[in-house]
Amino acid sequence: MPDSCPAFQTLSVGELAKRAGVAVSTLHFYEAKGLIHSLRTEGNQRRYPRGVLRRVAVIKVAQRTGMPLTEIKQALSALPDDRAPSQQNWQDMSAAWRDDLDARIRRLTQLRDQLDGCIGCGCLSLTICPLRNPDDSLAAQGPGPRLLDEI
């Protein structure tokens, strides 16, 4: 197929960055992390298949939900490299992420509700404060915010 056929056209890194609404450095980062792949010209310039536009859109949406790049990479690894993800591919990915997102929403909602009392008074030492840790009794359970991790 000739390169003039829209399905086979490639985009330079600058064109892809502009179309995707990201910085060139972001594309380089995504590529270094194995989230997207480019082709190389004889002059060693990056060229991206047009389908990478949709992959970048999927990455951006997933990042907005708080998905770690490792989980995004794992999900993208199930997609074909030779074409843009289909609607069915996206539905499969979003279904796989739904339980994790619901759990995150529950944790964040509970955290927000617990912080309201502390933020209102400005004191973390009240007897009723769910974040209170008298005498550092939670130190034996490990580092970090132990009560918050249980949310």
C-alpha cells in the first residue's frame, strides 16, 4: 500500500505530539516505558503509525483515573500493535479496570470524609480523630499511615 493511503500514513513525533495534545518528551517517555512504539526512517527519525494516536488517548484517560503506568502497560500489551484499539478493546480494558477504580473511589471518599473533621478543627490529637495514633502504638505494624492504608 502506498504511504499516501491514510490508514498507512505515519506521523512524525512533532505531528503526533500536536495531534495528541502532549509534549514530545511525553511521547519519548511513553516509548521508553514500552507503552507506544515507533518506526525509524533511514535517517533514524521516529515515525508513528496513526493508530498510536488512540493508544496515547487511552494512556491519557487511564492516567487521569490514577492508573499506574505499569497497569496501563499491562492492559496495552493485550492490544494489537498493528492497528488502533477498537471500541471492543476499550470496553474490555475499562471493564478490567472498573473494580480497581470503584475501590479507589471508595477509599478516596472515606479518606475525604475522615479528613473533614481534622481539617475543620486543625488538630490531629483529638480523641475522636480516626487518624490519631497515641504513643505511636501503630509503629509495630510498619511504616507509613497505617490507619489510612486500611481505608
